[in-house]
Amino acid sequence: MPRNLISAVWDRWANTHAFLRFLVVIAVLGITGLLIVKPAYRLFKGWRLEQNLETAQVAVQENRMDKARDLSLAVLRAGESRIEALRILEKATAGLGDPQHGEVSIALVSHPKGTDEDRFNGFNGLAATSPLGLVGQAWVGFSPDLRQQPRFAVLFAERLIQEKHFNEAAGVLLQVPEQSRNAGVEQNLIRILIARGDKQGYDEAQKRLAARFPQSGGESDGWLDLLEEIPIDHLERAALEPVRSILASPSLLKNARASLAMARLDYAAAGADRTGVIEKAVGLWKSEDPLALAGFLSKLGLHQKLLDSIPVSALEAKPALFAPLLEAMLRTGAWPEMAVLLDAPGVSLPNFEKLAYLAVIATKTGDASDKLEKWQTAILEAKYSQTLNPYLLLRKIALDADIPDIAEQMLVEGIRVGRGPLPLYKDLMPLLNSLAEQRKENTLMEICSVYLTFEPSNPVIVTQYSYFACLNNLAAPKTLLTVLEPIAKAVPKEIPVQCVLATVYLCDDQLGKATALLDSLELKPEQLAPGYRAVYLTVQVLNGRLSKKDPSITEFPWDSLQASERRKFSELIEAAPSTDAPEP
């Protein structure tokens, strides 16, 4: 029976057309290959990924961060969201100063398989390299237990302090249970007291500093930083006598930092004899530790004394002296000396940064044409830099040199890059007001668009973006209303929000709703900003309460509006039916 069956099948096969037999063979071979090759490929792919991870880990240990970055990226691009690869990539991008480090940190913080250690490492990178809005989003996403850990709280608080959000920083630090507060928490709480800038804050800060200063003098750098932040005129020697006693101990006599901190206390108490304190400090540490001496003189504001005491030639032995020497030259207007410093042996700056300092010199020495040319050269060079956000560094240089117009331009460019330690949207108000006065509507729109990524739930950004998007026909009014109506409902007394909502109603041909909304507010048009007054007057014309020829329309300062406001409201008023009586 089996032989007959085989013979029958063979005969049938022999009688089948050759082309059909070819197709059957191909199909059988394909299925067989799929069943065998696919699992084999998966095994090979898995082995290859493991090899890449192992090699990347070794590369990190050997400090070959570029190789570690490339191999870990290869694993992630293969479709494997491996937490091990993210850990390696975070270390590698941090070590290289890679501009993508912030994005990698976000991925590590939010990875579902991440540990608390992963979240801390990611948050550490995020706090240093990302917009504050994104840092805040990550913080809110942490569990209460994590937010109470000192190491997490200190990271976030230090970033908030850097951006001058002192009350918010205090709130973060006070979430840490008192029994768990370490030196980092206590130091930042004292820093917030100092930042108040009043006698009560300074006195309380010194009281806490004296009570918590390490008795042995060890690990005192963070505490000495605080001592240097208190203005000289507010240092109370009596309150800080315990600190002075520790600094005067024999074990710290040869410590430049401790010795100069004691000199700072003596300087505050010396009155008319302050010169003697300074000369003694310079004599002791000019040769032994010029870097510590430079920091001491700089914190006292004695910039000319710093330049007189430490020559540019000292940079060869101590390259770190560049920063205090540069600051002293900026403060004293030593522009020729600054040009010499930039070319001194031991100075290593990115080219765009050096060009920016040369532009500062050109600005301050009065050559306007040279100023513009040099700033443009620095900006062009920054465009090709691998720095996280070179424009933020250019902005700092311009601010330090008191060149506000360049600083404003660099902040705009930095926002366009969309990464780096950008401030919160509410901290941009001086910039936004300046751009509005300059009628730079497109730039305002760009900033809104970028910041919606960082602060998607910020009602101010959503409102302003909705306003410009509506006026420029960039989004359907009905779509904008779904976002804007809940915001307006939550803040019924906020006139700007309600006027924007009325504008969107107008753009959506809902005159009745716009009229009812503005009527409910009982507005006094003369007290409104020009844009919102234009909304109000347009609604009055459209509902027939006001003539197109009314003086409030004909004498309205239309030139004070942004281009899109002027265009949209003029179109609506022109399209309104005339309510004027016909001429006899």
C-alpha cells in the first residue's frame, strides 16, 4: 500500500507541468529556509547585540567613549530598547559632552526597566543639560519617595537656584525629611537665605553656617563657598567666630582655601586697615596657590589687585587662572590686556568663544563696523560647533560684557537650537516684550512653538500660541478651542486669556459667543493693551454697536499692532455691514 501510494504520487508529479514543479520546489525551499534561517538569524542577532554591549562596556572602562557611544547606539537602533545600552550611552555622551546627552538622559529617566540609580544618573544629566521645563516634568513624574531623597532634591534645587527660583528650590529641599538632610540639602537651604538679600536672611544664614561647619575642617569646601557668597558688609565676625576658630587650627594652616577664608573674615572686620589683610594674603599665596588667591580677590571685587598680583604668564603653570583673569579684565575694562590673554600659552578655547571675546573688545573700543563683523563671525562659527548650545555661552559672554542687544539675539538663537539649560518660559518675559515692541511676530511664534515641547501644560504658552496660530491661519479655530476653552474656564477673570478666546471665536465665525464673552467681562477698552482693544472694537463693529467711521476705529493706533493683528482685525472690520445712515 505505501509503495502504491508513493508510485501514484511520483506518477502525478512526473505528469505535472515543469513550471508548476519549479514553483512547488521554490515554495518548499522557501518555507524550509524560513523555518531554519529566521531562528538562526535571531540567534545571530542576539549574539551580535550581546557582543556589542560587552565591547561597549569595556570601551567605557577604557575611557573610549566614542566607541562606547557608537556600539550602544547600534544596539538601540536595532530595535532593542535595552536598559544596558541606555546606561552605556548616557555615560558615553556625558563623557564626550555630546549635544544629545539631554535626550539620552530623558530616555534613561523614563525607561520602564530603570532602577532608582538609573533615574538618578539620568536626572543628573537632565538637570545639567536640558531646559528647566523638561527637568520639572521629570521631577513631577518621580514618586514621592524619590522626591524625598536628598540626592534627587539637591540636583533639582541647585538647578532652580541657578535660574533664581529660590522659593521653588526651598519647597523642593523642605520635602526631604529633617532626619535625612545631608550637607548638600543644608548648604542649599543656607544659599537660599543668602539670596534673599536682606539682613534677616544674612544673619540666619551665618547662624546656620556656624552651627553646621565641620568641626575638623574636613570637607569644608561647600561651606566655604557659602561664606564667600555673603557680602562683606554683612559678615558678622561674632556670629562666625566658631568658624574662624576651626579655620585657625594648626591642621588648616597650610590650606590656602581655609587661610583665605579666614582672611575674608579679617577683611570684613578690619575697617580702615583692610589693605594690610590683602597684602598679607597676596604675600602668602601668590606663589603657593595663585588660583586660590585669584578666587579670593575676585570674590572681594578686587579685580585690579588680582591683575596686579597675578601675571598672564602664570597661565602656563595654572591654565585654570584664565577664568578669573578674564573676569578681572572684563570688570576693569583692560581690553588690550584681554587681547594678550586670549593668545597666551596655555589658553585653549573653542574658536567661536575666542571670536566672541574679540568681538567684545571691538565693541568696547568703539569700532562699530568691526563690532558687527566680529560678532557675525563668532555666530557663524558657533553654528558649526559641537557644543551643547553655543549660543547660550555667547549670551553669557555678552551679558558679562554688558552688551544687551547681542545677549538678546543669542538667547533667541539658543531657543531655536532647542536644547541646553534654557530657562522657563515665564523668565523670558523681558525678551518677549522686547520682541513684541520690535514687531518680530514670527520670532515670537517660533519661541512659543519650541517651548510647547518643554512646557506643554503651561496655559500662558498655549494661550499665546493659540492667538498667533489663529491670526495667521496656522491651525483650525475649532482645534484651538478644544484646548483654549478649558483654560479660559479655569481663569475666568484673566482678561488676556478671555480676549484670546474671543479672537478664536471670531476666527471661527462665532460672533455671538465672542460678544457674550466680552460683555460678561464689562471691559473698559481704554485700559486694554492695543491688541486686546482691537479685539473688543472689532466685536463691537461686527455686532452693529459701533460704526466703522467711529473715532475709536478711525483714530485707533493700528501701527502699534503686530502685522497679523492688523491684517486680521482690519479684514473683519472691512467685511462688516455698514451701519451708517445713507446720505440724503
